[in-house]
Amino acid sequence: MAAIDASNKTFDALINTDFAVADFHAYHCGGCVALAPFYNAQSNDLPLINYIKVNTDDYPEIAERHQVTGLPTLIYFRNGREVFREGGYMERDRLDQNIARLLYGKEEEHG
């Protein structure tokens, strides 16, 4: 399932699920633009997780409420509660490690 654009009215309902990831971004942010294809691809590969996009220019209140101070910032939620967050540009392998951490409570181990 593709990532869902959140608004002030929909954000809380979107994170109140088993697993959710919120991408706080802005169009003027180079790291955000570079991250978007990896984030969107992962959202299509893992439809049981809510992938959410929050444009901080359009919805600064959501970013402020979640104390987002840099972009991009990904916040990982379980049952509506923040589990962890990571900021800055990252590639798909790092996104996959973060999903493993969200789902299984640890980084994915490769052997």
C-alpha cells in the first residue's frame, strides 16, 4: 500500500494501529527528496504497516507536537506510541533494519 499523506485530522488515527511509520518531510529538503523513493518502495512492499507522510510546511503543528526538529525524521510507532525515531537521509537497507527493529525489537541480523 502506498504511503498516506496525513493531516491534522487524520494523523492520530493513522498511527493508532499495530505498526506505523511517519516520515516528517518538506519539499525543500534535499535529504527528504532523496529518501522518498526508498520510503515509497518499502511502503508498497509492506502493506501491513501504515506508512504516513507528514509535510511539515503544511502541518507544522504535528511536527511540533512530536518534537521534530530536523528533516527528514522518521518516527516508528507501535499501537499509537512512539517506539523510536531516526533522522537524516538513509537508504533502503537502513529502512529495512529499522522495520526489523520495530517489528522484532532489534536490528535485523545478517549471518
